Amino acid sequence: MKKILAFLLIYPTLFIANAQNQLSIPETPKKIEFANILVELNPEALKAVNTEVTNLLTPQNKFLDQKLERMQWYFPIIEKILEEEDLPEDMKYLAVMESSLLPEAISSSNAVGFWQFKESTAKEVGLKVDNNQDDRKNIHLSTRAAALYMKRNNLIFKNWISCLLAYNLGVQGASDKIPVDWSFASEVKFDENTHPYLIKALAHRIAFEHRLNRLKDSPRKFIEYATKGKSLAEIAVELTTDITELRKYNPWLYAPNIPEDKLYNVLILSRIEDVEEINGKIQKRLDARKIDVGFPQLKRITMVSTSPDDPIFYEINGKKGILAQSGEEVAQLSSKAKMKIGKFLSYNDMTDKDLTKEGSIYYLQKKSKKAKVPFHTVHGEQTMWDISQMYGVGLKYLLKYNRMKNSQKLQPGRVIWLQKTRPKNQPIEVIKEAIEEKESLPVKEDYTKKEEVAAKTTPKASEKYEEIEKPKEIVRNEEVTKAETRPTETKPTEVKSDGLKIDDDIFEPKNSPKPPVTTPPVKVEETKKTSTKTVSTKHMVKQGETLFSIAKKYGLTVDELRKMNVMSPTETIKVNQLLTVGKSTIAIKEEVVTKTPPVKKPIVNEPIGEEELIKPKPPVKETTTTTKAQTHTVAAGETLFSISKKYGVTVSQIQDWNDLNNNSISLGQKLVVSSVKSTSSTLPKTTTETPKTSTNSVGTKYHTVAQGETLYSISRKYDANVSDIKKWNNMTDNNIMVGSKIIIKK
């Protein structure tokens, strides 16, 4: 009785201790290394992290257990890729935080997959999202894409913790939340102002690292099978796995077959005890791709041959053999080997009707009953006799092992048994990887016909075809109509030999003979070509500066700065490096020369009034033509990316035209999808130069661009934002032309 009472008293204590061990919550230290950076937490941040850790590990239920097991399955794959991409291993917890490692996870903003990519972002980092596949649900491809995305951000922030926040908020959003001194920092501080996303990220690392270290290994693990062109059903049959499981863990594939463009890793969830068997089956298929199987094993015995009549002996698969030289038949080979013809034929499974092949090795000893390897996969036009000679196995044994009565034509890819008889209940196996695709030979083209066609369609060197727009003909009944005034273009004016421009209108009377006309001298203005010179604004990189800080200084995006300097996405900057941060175009003034060609005075019977003379065009004032911006109403399922592709513009352009800060759009929203284009045509200036700054009656302030000025310098001068100036002037980039007038205040 006392023993029972003692046990009852001790049992609750043991149960509580066991439960505490099972549900142990780790304490967050004041200093901890995270993403290769030492993080120091103040009391408020420490409390916030501890709260998150507790929330992550409680309650202990099947959902938490399943999440932990998924980490055991997927982490080895993610860790390997992060190591190859040179990213901190702690980044793997970001995938847990984003999707709980569920490939089908989808957010309220339509982000999908392990790393929660939106469709437009996914395509920017090289993932395919279409009717055949969605790479966001592929752990291998999406992890590589996430690594690329974070590496790009690290070129800007120079801090992996900053990159974590940028993954959630974007570069622009994160830059407002991240302290400036975090760039290149090896130690950072978390306080009450630290963004909650970073607090959660650190809590995920602390909570799940603690729990995984105390967890038993999962009884199952993923096997990776790199293949292409197959269906999941085929793979299930080949590897004797459950097709439902295959579909569950490979949801990225929508098409019936895996694409042919490259090898894709198919995940097979296997019990630990079955891993070796499945890997063996996969290896057999991988080996089948290699034509060189390592057989026959040859060793030359006759090192020197002094005469073509001398035999050349080899060791083939451990047996004595002889090389068939040019013109040698069975009789000659058996004679050189000092062997009867019957024996020679028997050793090589030949008949007296079979011919020898030059360069082949023939056996001078009886072949073995078994090969050194268990299987062979048929390639090309191989026969059972070829395989028998390759491995040194008697043909009759080979036929027996494969349940064949005689040597028959073999299907490429068929597995041939070399050591024992194929079981009766096991069907003939064909490995698809071993089937070689026959390449179609190039067809000789009929070059004669090609040349004839080319001769017909190609004009002679002396002939020049130029399509010239015909001048309009305006017809009158009695009087000659006065020339219409049209805006002239600033392009060089082509002048005909008779002194008329191509753009001049020609007038003819309708039904009367052409009267002789006295034409006064016509002044012809010859405008020389306008030349422009591009001047670049430079910036020298100082210690501690990043692409992000320099871009922000000059009102540019990082992408614009990279394009200006022809930099690759992974290229970094160095101290004292000269960067182009702006470009301005100087227009060289047009030179106008007025010529008066000599005019012959015609003989006339009657004087003709001045109104009936062809008059030169009067000077034309500056004219501006404005094209109305095109709009688009957002339909269901559309994204900024799909709309940009529809109208042939970029996402950033649509964001600029519509003053959007992110990629979010709503159903029925009207978006501007083209810029408002303004084209102006001007004759040489005759008025005084416009002042640098002018204000119209409405209160809009203008500025005339001077040499060396950039949008950034002008915005600083008038205390305006670069984005506002671009918006007021319908600009898509930061390029401005010297002499152009821009709005700097509205």
C-alpha cells in the first residue's frame, strides 16, 4: 500500500517534468547571432521576441508537429541551395515564416508558394508561371529565386537583416525603416522601434531551432529525382511509389509531362528503409543515359607488331582474344590463333555464315556464364550477340536469363538481365532515358532556286528605291488658291533643283491651259542638321556609400543607376569609382542660310495679279501637338504586370503615370497606360531668349534647363521633389535637354 501511495505521489511530478521537457520554451538571450550579424536586444525588444517564441511553440498540437516535420523534410534541400548561393543558413526560417513550407500557400495579395512570390516578381527572378507549371511551388527553383532576390537587395543594403525586411516591404519600403548605420554593420540593435517583421523572423529562428534540436528524426525523407519529359504516372510505375503522394509534393507541375527544356527535380517522399532501393532504381536510369558502360574490359597483350600478318592478341573481359585486322575472316583469325575453325565459332557464338568485323576483338576462350554486372540497357541497334560479346557471357545463358528462345530484335532502353533469370511475374522493363532520339539529317537545299529568287527580288546596285510622299494637288476653277499655312518640321528641308520644297503645294487649273506666271524670287531656307551633345553628370563613390544611398541622393532608382553605368545585377561599387548619375543633352543651334535663286523672266501677254502668284510660306510660330493619354480599366484577375505586357510598357512606368507606391490595384480602377506626348516644331528663334524662370497667370512656375543641370539639382534649387517634377512634366525617366522648359511648381 505504501509503495502504491509513493508511486501516486511521484507520478504527477514525473508527468509534469516530462510535459515541461516536451513543451520547453527557450529563453531569448540579450545578444544573439542572426543572419551572420550580432543582434543586441533592449528590454522591450527582448520581451517582444519572447512573446513571439511562446506563440510559435504553443499550443503543442498536430499542426505544429506537421510543420516541424516539414522542416525536417525541406530544410536539407534549402540549406544546400543557400550554401551554394552564399547566403546565411538562417534565411531558411524566412520560408517557414512566409508559407509554413506549404507549396500551395497563397496570401491575400496573391503571393504564392514556399517563398510567397507574386507573379510579376516571380517572372523578374526567372521563374515560370503559366498553364504548364508554376515554379513558385517548386522548392528547388523558388529557393534559388529567393536567394537571387535577397542577393540583389544585399547589394543595396549591405546587411542581411535589412534584406529580410526588404523581402517583406520591398526596397523602398524597407529603406525608410532601416537605420542608416546598418550598412556594412557586423552588430545591430533591436529596440521598441524595430519593425515587427524582424522581431518575428528572429523569433522563428530561436523557437524552431530549439525545438528541432530536441526532435526525433522523421521516419520519412525526400528523395530528389532529376528528370525531364516524363509524367508523374510514369515515375510512379518506375519507382513503385504512390502517384497521389507524387502529385501532392510536386504541385508545381500542371502539364501532363515534365517539361523537356531542362532537368527538373521531382520529390519522392520515402520511408527511410526504402530510400536505398529507390535510389538504386534512380541510379539505374541515370546510368542508362551514359553510353560508355565500361565493357568490354580490354588489355592489349601484343605490344609491338612487325608485320600485318602478325596476330594482335588482347585480353577481353579476362579472356584471351584476337583483333580482326583488315580483310581477315574467321579462317585467317583461327589460323593465327592456331585454333580449329569450329572452336573459334563456338567461343564467339557464331555460325560459318557470319562475317567478322574489322577492329572487333574475338574470344579465343569460352565465355563466362555470368557477367560482372547484373544488368545492361539496350542502346541503338544492339543485338543479344553484341551484348554477349560486350560482357563475355555465353549467348545461350543470356537468352535464358531474359526468357528468350532465340536472338531477336531488341527495343532500345530494354533492361537485359546478365546474372540471373528475370522473375516470371516481373514484366520486361524499358528505360526511357536510354532511348536515343534520332536526329533528322539536314536536307540539302536547292541553292540554285534560292539564287534565282534572290536575283528576282534584289534590285540592281544602280537602282535605288525610295518612297516619297506625293504632294497634295488642290484644284481651282478660275482663281489660283492661296497657299495653305502648315506647321513645318525641324527636320532638314529637301530642296528640288527648281527651287521648290517637296512639302510645297502644287496648284494647277482644272480645265484651262496653264497661263504663264511671273514668279518672284522665292527665298529658300536651307536648315543644317541639328546636332546634339550628351553631357554626363558624375559622382565619385565615397567610403560607406552604397548604390542605394547614391541613387536616393540624385533622385534615381537603383535600377536606373545600374542602367546608366551598364552594371550587371551582381556588380558592386568601389571607393573612388566614377558613376554617371545623370545625363543632359545639349542641342546645337540650327544655322539657317537664306538663298535667292536666279529666276528667268518669262514672256507674258497679260499681267497677272499678285493674288494669283505662288507665294512663299509665311513664317510659322511654334506649335505643340498633345496626344491624349490612353487609359485602361482593371478587370478581374489582372495585375500590373499583365496590364504592362498588354500595352508594351513597364510596371514602373504605369506606377509613375498613376502615382502608385506599390503593385496593388483594385477592380474597376482606371489606369493611365501611356504617357502624354508633346511634340513641338519651331522655326529659328527671332525673339529674345526666355528667362530661366517664368510664371504664368495660373501660378505654374517654369524653369529653362541650363548646361550641367540635372533633375535632382533643379529640385533642390526650387525645394521640390524629383517625383513631383517628373509627374508634372509627364516624364518617364530623369533625362532632360538643355534649353527645354519644365514645370517646377504648380
